[in-house]
Amino acid sequence: MCQKSTLGIVACILVTVGALNWGLVGLGWLAGGADWNVVHMLLGSWMKVEAIVYVLVGLSGVYKLVKCSSCCKDGTCK
């Protein structure tokens, strides 16, 4: 579940974007090597912006992992 803070909401969105993007990349590979990397399709001409999006998705995943592990230790996960 997403935290109600702005950072938590942004992290949820970015983690979702990353998960969907990787799912599409995997499906594309299974479908004969198609390139269904949506982030690259949208931002491929701006390599630095694309790299920043990947870094933000990764940082969001770390943030969510830390938040989930801390809330699950004290039993507040929903």
C-alpha cells in the first residue's frame, strides 16, 4: 500500500512504471525479441533524461523496500 506522503505516492508511481516497463520488456523478448521498453520509446532521444528516470525508479524501489521492511517489523503493514 502507498504511503500518503508525497514522496510515498511518487515512489509508488515510479515503482509501478518500472514494474510495468520491465514486464513489457520481458513480454517483448518472449514475443520474438520486440523492444517494448516504453521508457526508451518515450525518452530515447533524451538519453540523460531516460537515465534519470531509471535512477529514480531504482531509488523508489529502495525507498519502498526500506519503508515496507520497517512497517512490517512493527506490524503496521496493511
